[in-house]
Amino acid sequence: MLIYERESKGRSARAQYQPEQEITDLPAHCLRNERAGLPEVSELQVVRHYTNLSRKNFSIDGEFYPLGSCTMKYNPRGAHKAASIPGFLNRHPLAPERYSQGVLSCLYELQEYLKDITGMKAVSLTPMAGAQGEFAGVAMIRAYHNANNDFERTEILIPSAAHGTNPATGVMCGYKVREVDVTKDGDVDIDALKAAVGPQTAGLMMTNPSTCGVFERKVEEIAQIIHEAGGLLYYDGANLNAILGKVKPGDMGFDVLHMNLHKTFATPHGGGGPGSGPVGVGPRLEPFIPTPVVGKRSQNDADYYYWVDEKEIPGTIGNLSAFMGNAGILLRAYAYARLLGREGMHRVGEYATLNANYMARRLEQAGFQLAYSSRRATHEFIVTLSREARELGVNAMDFAKRLLDYGYHAPTTYFPLLIPECLLIEPTETESREEIDGFVDAMAMILREAKECPETVKGAPVTMPVKRLDDVKAARNLDLAWRES
Amino acid sequence: MAEFPDDLRYAETHEWVRVEDDGTLTIGISDYAQETLGDVVFVELPELDAEISAKGEVAVVESVKAASDIYAPVSGRVIEINPELEDTPEVVNESPFEKGWFFKMQPDDAEDVESLMDAAQYQKMCEEDH
Amino acid sequence: MPFVPHTLEDERAMFETIGVDSIESLFDEIPKKLRAGVLQDVPEGISEMELLRLMNERARQDEVDLCFIGAGAYEHHVPAAIWDLVGRGEFLTAYTPYQAEASQGLLQVIYEYQTMMSRLTAMEVSNASVYEGASALAEAVLMAVRANKKSKSRKVLCAGNVHPRYISTCRNIVTNQDIAVETVGWDDATGLVPPESFETWTGEDIAALVISWPNFFGGLDEVDRLTDWAHEQGALVIGVVNPMALSLLTPPGEWGQTGADIVVGEAQPLGIPLASGGPYLGLMCCKQAIVRQMPGRIIGRTEDLDGKEGFALTLQAREQHIRRAKATSNICTNQGLLVTAATIYMSLMGDAGMRAVASQSHNGMTRLLKRLTDIDGVTLRFQGPVFHEAAIRLPLPAVEVLTQMASEGILGGFDLGEVDESLSDCMLTNVTETKTDEDLDKFVRSLRRAVEG
């Protein structure tokens, strides 16, 4: 039932406002003639409606959510609370620096931590999501080549297993995208890379560990090939959780990267956003970093934090939003970093990797096929169900839907595209052995069902508020806004 | 099993071409292509009178989970588009070779059609693909 | 290891299952020399209690008594119910609704949001939101260039009184695709862009025209004439709006003969705290005819196998995860959490509540302006009507006045000299329903002291 279907004319949450006032100083042609048509409901109706809607969601707080490539780890409530202190919530984005030292000091320190963790020379916190971080990174690569009067570089190379955002970003930055094949072991095909690289290469975008759930062993050789051709190397930080505290992207030869703080730094995903996608750069791209960043100087024997803008960074690719980015998310990430500290930070990649390898091995023992069984899993791994699809007629989507009935959010399905019938599974470091065991048991049970009563699996889910939805109807008969019938 | 009518020509990118009596060409996507794609939910057609060149992108066909480009099998000019596809894209699934045609064109050179595959060659390609 | 649950016994059992003797062996595929050393710059971990104490101390440094800065972010009352509801783990810690059956709550919220937003703007379609207002404008410009099939041009005209940071953000993003954003200057007396000044471009191939409602200075341009002119040129019209204002002002779907084609704006005023600039909420609406060029997530209402109503992501073939290099944008995010907040805000307030808030904000501004201009040398910079925000000219550089007022705990406005040197004696000041007459008195007294010394 929609909120509109609960309304009664004349109702509203009257505690929330004083009566409307007459406007006498605006010309009539500027004024709206008819009311917009927002719901007319009481405060209790609103509270009850949205409370009940929230119950129709899976979430990390409620369920194990091993969504590969999304790092659905526990979001500490303490970090959420720390970022929700009134002094932070009420600060206007254009408040003068003198009245902003609290938030600026947190952001400055976060920049310093991220520099250390990634091994980069400078960090800008301003991109608002991973995709915007990618945009900023590739725009900097373009700015760098332009500054060298090198306008022949028109192509970005991307391994074929990459997230769709990578090619989409390349195009947004005005590049042609050329995909490079991946070998059967999940590494970039070095021969294909050598054949693709040339004077037209602006750079390579790479995720490491890759979306295949394995560490790219030849990363140094790849870096060398790209750099010798005059290109730059972009690190997509989607999988940074796998190596947090273990390997620094800067040490692998990357010139620029973005981080997904909503993944690696445990800020809430919020139903698809907000995110936060800071970028880090090596020395070559430092002159182009997006603004603003936070600087620190000594003033009256005390630290004074200030905004660094295009006056100090004349080559900057500029601002990417009206203000500084998703400050509230950055504060959560800062709080998370403080809670973890140095030791905790080193452990993230370790235990994320331990959980993934344990889970992969247990699933293998339960009869499932791993896509890269000869490789170590990183923080995630791929199960392929092509055998089950072929022999039992039960595919990856069916397994995913049936998992919901067992109370587990499904892993990522049908990604990466090059592995047929795949589930990309990422348990994260915050899940316990019991939770992982429970998931494996559910998968084993579904496999049994698939053999004994495949219709049960193909008809799943049956315990959710709705059964499988008609996507075709949704796309053919677009109904994107409610209209009174 | 997908059908491969003998009286049509086929491109590697799964378009079929019918040479009409007046020398114009009718273009659609093959039965094999519509099966692979699944339920078609939208078709973006070329503009009328557009000059199109062989292997250039001219249309897009969307299913729920995929979007595929449609390429011009030969060079020429678009002379008619199928108005039914806007409201009932499902005819591409139901009747790929008849009601589900995409557009008609006047080829620059009638001979160009000869470079396309015949039904047997195309069927072989699809089977190898599978 | 505050959030890692493993006991020694767990680790031992897990090692045994995997067949290794330590965690270290799991990293044996990574070349040794790439291993990180100690993270010197990250401090030792602290407890939650210590964290909250530290953060409370930091936040206290940023507190002020009264804030009259607007300039794209507005302090409105945020009903208590909103963030209590949004803070529920089921909203806070869910992700993009890839598994529709396990995400019906969020999907329905977004569908309701799309309904409310399209009604507020009087547009046919809304998406599930983008990051925030300025980058939303960039997406709108890219969309317009794609959608305007009649235009071969990669040129977009933009009223010069659109928020300057929106213009720069837009340029920073779209220049990479060789799209030029040309600005049209504002009139020195009114701050508006005179429709006559567009005559220079009559007959030129332009993909789109961007207009702001209200404009950056709070002023109200002749949107009907500008819309009709743009449409006569074959250009699409992009409206940049404040959704709070739209409860009172003509919605962009009704501008001119046929309305704006794409509408974007910052929905922060709808229940979202100022929070230093984000996370905010970029609204984006359009005419149905061009919905396939819209970036971002879109939710549709459909049925399940049993014919029961349900909600799902739709038109996904536009998006990066399917269309890759040919996607409408690289964007994945919709601001789900902020969408939820804004939806609850609009539900609580209804038309009556939003009109009340908008009218009180506006009349508060009018009252403040009357009293301010009693001070010697203080005048309105521009003639003409404004909505809840105005440029005020001062007898001193604005930065001096604002610094003095801030020392008394009042952030009096935004120094317009920061965006335009010719306006360095002006501040942009906003009043919302949160300001009482007593607050306005404090503002006037403080300003008087700053100006009169």
C-alpha cells in the first residue's frame, strides 16, 4: 500500500509547522496555481508506514549480506553516532574556517591516514562516490597528458573483467575504451596487453585484486608496460578491503586511485548511497587533484586547518560538487579509522581473506565448483553453477533467490560477465565462522533441493513480501509514478 | 530451435536482410538473436532518411538485462521504419521475420548484399557460437 | 581488532579447513616486496567512549548561535521522526536493491519519492536521485546533448546567475566530452538574465539552455519567456530548482508553452541536515519522451508471479553495469538514504506544510530586508522580487562585516566577493522558518554594530 493510499484530505503532521502565511510581494505569474499533490497523512501514519516498509528490506544489521565486490561489512554504530553530533550536522558548508576547525581537523587527519594506507602522495576527499572518484582519476590522467601537450592519447585500456563503471568512466572523460582479455587463471593477458598498448594509450584502469577474486600477480610487469608506453596506471579501489594494511597500491606502481569508503571504511550503504570516493595520487598527478582539499599550517602556535582551492592548485581538475563532497560520510570513515587504529587496519585485509578462503574451501567441499580453484581467494571468490544449470536446470539466479528464503542476502550474480552462471561471494572480516558455516549449509541444502525438487528452487523466493517480479512488464509498461486511477 | 529462413541474407551481427522486388531491403534481427536476447522491451530505430554505412550502429534493441546494437548490413538510406515496435516491441520475439522487422532501406549498391551470409552459413556460425 | 569476531579456536579450525598454518600463507601469491610495512601515520585504536569524547570536542568548535548563510544549502527544521526512521538499520545498512524481493521496502520508498518529486516539479518522470545539485546539472547537460536529436551542436547556454559552483562543476565534468557551456551575463540592476540578451544566439544551433529558479541571488527570472525562446531555437530547457520553493512558485513543468524538459536541483532543504555540504540529494526529473537518456537508477511498479503489486529497478539497459562504455553515465549511486529522508519529509509536511515553511521563510526574509535597509549605507543590491534569499550591499567589504558578525556568533551570509569581485561589498543572506523575530533582531543589531562601528 502506497503512502498516497492512506491519505485523507486535510490531514498532515501539524506539529511540524506553523500556519501558512500570505505572500504579498511576489508577482502572480511566479506563483504556483495548483497544489503539487503531496500526501495528506498524519505523523503516526507516516511513522508506521515507513517503519513497516523498512521491515521489507534485507540489511547488514538484519542478515548476512555476502554481496561480492560490495564489501557489506558491519557499519559501527559508534561511527554513525559520532558523525551525527549536532555540531557536525548543523555546520553550514560555507561557514568560515575559523568556525570549522573541528570538522576540518578530522578531514585533514583522514587525508593523512589514507595517504599512508594507499602509499600515495596526496589525497582529495571530495569525490562523492566510487564512480565519481573514477571520473576524477581519469580526468586527472587526461589533464596530465594535456599539460604535456600530448593530445595523441585517445584510448583507455580496461581488462574485460572490470566493473561497468570503468568503461563508462573512460567515455565520460572523452576516451575510447579498449578492453584487454583476461587469462583462464584470472590474470590480465600480458600478450594481449602488449598488443593493445601504444602511443594512443592514455592509461590502464585496473582493479587489484581483480573482480575475479584473485590477486593480479604480474601487476609490476603491467605497470612497467603501461609506463614505458607513456601511459598512467589507475587503481580501482573497489577491492581495497582485500589488501588493507597488507599492500599499498602506491607500491604496486599505480599513479592514481579511488577508494570506496562506504565499502572499505564501513560507512553505511544506505540503500544505494550515499557513498564516498576519495582519490589518491602519486607525484605526477598531484598538480591536478580535485578541489577542495584540507591544508594545515601553524598559526599562533596552534594548528590551523584551511581549505586549499584552485588558487593554490592552479592545475586542478576543479570542484566536482557544489561544496566539498560527502563530509558526513567522511566523518564516519574517520571515526572508523580511529576505532580500528593501526593494528585494526592491518587486520582488515587479513581476516577478510581468511573468511573468504575458508568459505570457498567449505563450499568446494560441499560440492560446488570454484571458478579459480587453483588460486588463493582474496577477500572474495567466484562459484560457478554452470554444471548445475546444465544438468539440473537450476541456475545462479535460482540459487540466489532461494538463499533469500534461507535468510541470506544473495551474493552478486552474473558478474563478472566472463564467468557463466556465477556467484561472486564476499563475506568480509566482520562475519563469524558460525555465520559463514550457516550460509554454506544453506547452499548445500539448496543443491540437494536442486537435485530432488528443482521446482522449489526455481519457484523461490516464497517467504519474501513478493515472489519473483515481472521485469519485462516493468520495462514495457513503464509505471514510474503513481497516478490516482 | 531457431529458424533460419532460406530466402534471407544474414550479417555476422545477427541482422537478416530481405531483398524486396523493388530492390529495397528490409532488415530485422534473426530468430536466433531474439532467443538469445530474451524478452525485447524496447527498440530504438534510426531516423527516417538517415544515411547509414555498412557495419555502422543504426539501432539498439533492449531486453531487461541486455542492450545490443544493431548494425547496418550494407550502406544506404533509411526509407521506412516499423512503427509497431514503439508500442509493441514484443513482436520482435513473436515474429522476428515478419511483423518484427526494424527498418527498410535503399542500398547504395545492390551488389553489397551478396557479401552477406546465406542461411546455411549463418546457421553454422550460430551453432559454433553456441 | 574491534570488529573481527574470530577467537583463536575459530582461527585454528579455519586454518585446518583451508590447509594452511597461518594467515600469512594466504598472501603467498603477492610478491614479498609489495608487502606494506607498519602504517606509521595511523594512530593507535581507541574505544567508542574515547571516540565520542574526541568527536564531541571537535564538533563543539564548529558551533555558532545563528546561521543566515544559504547559497545552495538551507537550514530548515528537520522533523524528529525523519532521522529516527532513516536511522533504522533496515534503511541505513541495506544496499542497492539488486534482489528486488528482499528490498521491497526501499524500492517502494523510491517509487513514492519519484511520485512526489515529479508532482512537485510538474514533470512526468523522476529518477531515483543522483549525488547532489551541482553534479546533477552536469548529468542534465550530458543528457540534453544526447537527447536533443535535432541539434548537432555540443554547445549549451547557461544563465550567468545559476549558482557559480554549479556552473564550474558542470564545466569540469562536461568539457571532457567537448561540450561547451557558455554563460549569458546578468543585468547589473536586477541580477536577472534579460530575455533580450539572448537575441545574439537566435538561429544558432544550441543543444540546451540552463535556467535557475530561483537564481543564485534569490531572484526570479522570466522563465516562461526564456523557455519558449529556447524551444523555438530547438534547444531543450534545463531548470535548476529549489524544491522547497516549488511548493509556492510555478513548477518547471509549467514554464512557457510546453514546460522545461529536464529539471535538476538540490533537495537538501527537504529534511536533510546542512552537515558541511553532504551527503545531499540531487533531484532529476524529465519528460517521459526522453527518459531513456536519463542517467541513474529508476524504479518501476510491476507485478510478481501471482499478480501482486511489487517494485523493481527498471530501464537498467541504460546503466553502466549492462551498457558499459555506452551507458548514459558511470553513476551507480542513488542517494537512497537521503531519498528516504526527503520522502518522509514530504509525507509529513504535505503541500500545506511545505507551503507554510516556504511562506514563512520568504516573509521572514522580507521582514529582515525592511529592517536592514534602515541602516545607513545598507541597500538591496538588485531590484525585483526574491525568494527567501537576497544580495545585500554594504558600505564596507562584506568580508569585514561578516567577520565582525561571526565574532558575535552570527554567520550573516555568504561573501559574494568570493565568486565575483564586483560584488565584494555584498553578502548573500537567507532566512528560513527557523529564524524568529528575536533572531532577526540579533542579526540587525549585529550588522549595525559591524557597519557603524
